[in-house]
Amino acid sequence: MEDSTMSKQQLIQALADAHERLITAALEASQNGGGENGFGPREIVAHLAGWETMAQYRVPRVAAGMAPLEFADDAQNEVMNTAINAAFVALIGDQPLGAVCDILRRAYQGDVEMLGKLDERFFLPGEYVYERSIAAIDHCQEHIEALGQR
């Protein structure tokens, strides 16, 4: 995503749009036979649902002036994020992709609602909420591109 400053509403809308594009890309990739082995469309959607579910715990902590439940050490964060991703992928089990897309949709819509209630100051570049939202949009785009290559 271009690193230009967006308003609160623009950022929230861009976050919602990125998730909808990801859902569309996952459904299309699945119809085209992509991802039957390994980390396919279902797993990617579950992974992003995990991201958005974790945001519902991290963002309110930041808004309250606390740390976002992350480790200071990048290696520890990577281990924790890998474990969380594995847990979300395992939790989806054999659910159909449509059901997993619905889980992601509910998760990101919950985030959109939560973000809408936050003060504008959290949406300034350099602030956790702004940077986390940009990272989520970029991460969706990375997966959209990967799904398109299947």
C-alpha cells in the first residue's frame, strides 16, 4: 500500500475493502483448484481471521494506554504469531471455505466497529492502530497476490 496518510474513515474503509478482496481471491482460487495441498485458500483466510481476532484484544489495550500484548523481542513475537496462526488453522478443521470466509468477515467487521469508536489520534502515522491497520492491509494484499498465482 502506498504510504500516504489516510484519514480514520479512509483507513477503516481500506481495511474492510482489503479483507473483502482477500475473501474474493480465496473463493476464486478455490474454484480454480488452488491450494489443495498445504497453505491454501482456507488456511490463508483462517490466518487472517486470526490476525483480526487478535486485533480485538490488542487495539483496546493500546487505546487504554497499555502494551498490545506483544514481546519486545522479534523472535518471541514470531514464535507467538506462528503458534496463533497454527491454532486458527487447526480450529477451522474441515469447515468449508465459505464458513471460514464468514469467520473472517465477522472478525474484520468487529474490528471496523471497534476502530470506528476510537479517537482520531490513534489514526496518525506512527501510532500503533494506524501502523497495525496499514500492516493488515498490506498483508491481505500479499495473500491476494499469492492466491492469484495459483
